[in-house]
Amino acid sequence: MAKQQTFGDKGKKKAADSKISVKVIKAFRSEKGTIKYLERFVKVDDVGQIEKMDLSR
């Protein structure tokens, strides 16, 4: 059987996604007064956009 996909084709698929993944960690106080952390992975075009994002619980 012939090979359906070449290594060059695999590289082209990954290059199409121009956004970068960033892990954002936000600290907040709970009702009991303890500090809790909210972790999320976010895809953004530029790292400077993270400050403008609204990350709520």
C-alpha cells in the first residue's frame, strides 16, 4: 500500500496555527479568606493581549 501522507504534509498542518498557548494563573480570595488559584490555558495572537482578558471564576 502506498503512503497517504508525507512528512512534509504533517509539517504544513502544524504551521497553520499561528496562535500561541499560554497558561494564565489568577489568584483570588475565597469566602473563607483562603487564597485559591484559577488556572487556564488560553490561545492568543500576542502575549500583550493577556492583560486585556477578563478571567472570572
